[in-house]
Amino acid sequence: MVRGRISRLSVRDVRFPTSLGGHGSDAMHTDPDYSAAYVVLETDAEDGLKGYGITFTLGKGTEVVVCAVNALAPHLLNKDLGDIVGDFRGFYRQLTSDGQLRWIGPEKGVVHLATAAVLNAVWDLWAKQEGKPLWKLLVDMDPRKLVSCLDFRYITDVLTEEEAYEILQKGQVGKKEREEQMLAHGYPAYTTSCAWLGYSDATLKQLCSKALEDGWTRFKVKVGADLQDDIRRCRLIRNMIGPEKTLMMDANQRWDVPEAVEWMAKLAEFKPLWIEEPTSPDDILGHATISKALVPLGIGVATGEQCHNRVIFKQLLQAKALQFLQIDSCRLGSVNENLSVLLMAKKFDIPVCPHAGGVGLCELVQHLIIFDFVSVSASLKDRMCEYVDHLHEHFKYPVIIKKASYMPPKDAGYSTEMKEESVKKHQYPDGEVWEKLLAAQVN
């Protein structure tokens, strides 16, 4: 039973100085500080439960997302949670159709990141009130009810509400067995933690050796800044992992279209499964050109972590611009929009391999990908979820990885809640960690 009127919404700017160790560094983001706009929803319900939501950012700019969250807050305050989830499509449309805020979107950029943070908190609270982890809330939900949470505006030319319902209905067959499979073995993962661009060769070798010892068989390496350095680093990592293990590459939007094709022709000898974000994330036809050119080399194109909304994903699918689709739990408008993309990917028979890492992305996206397998795709062929081994210790319910697989969360909610001590220490700019760092910069 969903209950309670939303009585308070608070949002904090939480940042971790990951740039100091080169963690998260790539060809475009050389000094990222993994950060989050962290939302807390409270209600007047006697259960005292709170909803926690995050949007991942990279340091500067988080304060802008915080402003956007506060601008959206009037849409939630004093609303009954039962009314929100009872007409979730209507509420989603209300948030994304605010006439004034929509002008600085629409459904993209800062205002959409803020929408994700707010709605992630709503989903967390709903799942907690139902006493289920989010993936289980979704798996158990009646297909008609689930479809009613999604906004099909702008995508009915490729996916209608009735088609979405039919996909979910078909997904009911064998669902129990697939859920048991997930609980027993988990969802396959790949690691990005070994080969950030800012790491020295010694660090890369050490982390790669440790990952191999821990049973990892799928690795991703950052490329795109310097071709000769890429060749050297890719050779180093391929020699370490051997020819039979899976290698992916990620250029983080560094190249023009012809440059991407030329560069990947030079890296093809290392047999990458995919090149991720080879060019601007908005260049749908550019991705299609690259994708077509790389077919003879046996290299797929993956993209999606910076994909603004379901409309861009629709076009990437229509244009055959990707072979691997990467949803992000915070870039799109929370669970609602991610589900519509999972359903489109199923219709186009494109495997979903989510983006994760950052602050809490692993914690969140595991729920979506487990739901996808159990209720939508029913397949693990060419599917895996990114894992980055940073900052999980700051979460109350951190991910559990066993044998290089995500084990389904058992705790109620969306795994979004951070430890209050961590939030206080890393709040920007007055948390203990930042007070020290900022004082040192002045001196």
C-alpha cells in the first residue's frame, strides 16, 4: 500500500576528489571528481521511510543540478505518493512539461538530470513501502500497470503502448526460472577499473593482474588521446588478459567521424568487441557511418551514457547506429524512461549493456538490467553490465559482485541511500574533506 504526502525535499552537492588519483580519467574528462546531486524525500506517513535519489556528475556543475532539483521541488511538495505512482505517466509528463523549465531542456541536460534525481527518489520510496528491491517491484508488477508508468510521446512510430504490453506479456513465460537464475548466479559484469587513461603502466598491470585473479574475463580500456600510446596500452592489456578474454574500448566522444574509423582500423589488431562513444553522442548519423565502416573489422559500436532521452535512442536504433545500447540510470528520466528504452531495444533485438561506475551508478543500474533479463530480453547473449570499483563503501546497500557478476540486491528500495557520515564529509564546499582541500589550494 503506497502512502504518505511528500512533506519535504532536500538536495545536497556531494563530491569525491577522485581526480587526485586519476580515477575516472579518459580522453575527454582528464580530471573528474565523481559527484552527485543527492535528493532526500520525506513524507508524513508514520512509517518514517525516506526516498533517496541521485544524479551522477563530475564536480563543477553539480551546483547547477542542485538548483534545477530545487526548481522542480514544487511539483512534488504536498503531493500524495499514491497519486504520483497511481498516474506515474501523468506525473512524469508534468515534470518534463513544466513550461518554463522545459525551455532549458527539453528533456535533456541539467533539467533532465535533476528530473532523474527526483524520480529516482520516488522509485526508491515506492519500493521501500512495498518492502521490495526495485528490480523485484518491477518484475512483480502487472504488465499493464508497468506500461502505464511510461511516456510514449515521441516514440510511438517505433513502439506503441500495446507493443510494449505484448513484449512484457511474452516476458511472463519463464520469468520465474530466470529470476531464480539471477538469484543463483547474478548478472555478468565487465570491469573498467583497470585501464583509466591517467593510470601509469605499473598501476594498469597491477590492477589487471588482480582482476584476473578475481575471475574477471571482460575488460574495457580507455583510448582516444594519443594513437601510439593507445596501441602500446592496448597491446599491454591484451597480452596480459590473453586472446580468449573480451576487450572493449572507449573513446569518450574524442573523435570526428573519419578519425574514428581510421583510429579503430589501427586498433583492430587487438580484437575489441566494441568501440564506445567514438564521436559526439548527439551525432546519430555519424555513429551510423562509423558502425557501417567497422563491420568488416568485426568491431561493434556502443553508446548511450550521454544519450539525452528516449528520442535519441529511438533514432540510434532506427539508423542502425549501434550494436550495443548503453542505458544510464541518471542521464535518462529515471526508471520510467529507461524502461521505454529497454523495450525499444528488445523490439530492435539490440543487447543492452548499461553504463555504470561513478557515484552510485552501479548500485542503481543493477536493478534495471536484472529486470531487463527477467522480464524483457530473456537473454544474456552479448550482454553484460559495466562495473567500476570505486566509492561503494559510501553506500548503505553497496553492490555485491561474485564471480564477476552482479548479485541481485535483497534490501528494499533502489540502493540509492548513502551513509550520512559520508555525505557530511564530502558535501561541497563545507564538508570536512573539501574544507581541507580548498584550504590547501589557497595556501
